[in-house]
Amino acid sequence: MTDVSETVSGINAAECPYCGQEMQKGILSGDGRSAVTFKPGEKKTGWFDRFLSIGAVTAAKHTLAAFTIDAYYCGSCKKMIFDTDIKQ
Ligand SMILES: [Zn+2]
């Protein structure tokens, strides 16, 4: 078989729990100074993307330090999902 479908593995695909459409995997990132951004794929937003405010996440109010979060985004529902835990 020479099937090269990219959605077979399941690792890079997630279904939106709201609308059922495939969600876009990407990385949520911020550096504490400028907009929190989301970039599809395995690389976080670069300085050039940030300069142009590409992928700025409007839900982010304030950030205190640099961070990245692996996240899934549904463009139809305007929702983002990521795994997390709260350490006390
Ligand atoms: Zn959705």
C-alpha cells in the first residue's frame, strides 16, 4: 500500500468536541512582552510572526513569563483545547 494520508496516525489529529470537525494542532506561545500567539505545526511563533502579530490570541489578557503550550484549535468554533494539570 502507498497510502500517504496524514490523518491516519491520530497523533496530529483531534476532533472538536463542539462541532466535530478536525482541529488544528499547533503551539501557543508568549514571551511576556507581546501578544500571545498560536502557530500551527511543531514550531512556536517566531520573532517575525510576532512582529506582524500573526496568530495573536485575543483571549490572552496578561502574561508574566515566556511559555509554550501544545494546543488544538478549532477555527469554526473559535475554541482552543490543551492538556494541563494544576500543581499545588
Ligand atoms: Zn469546533
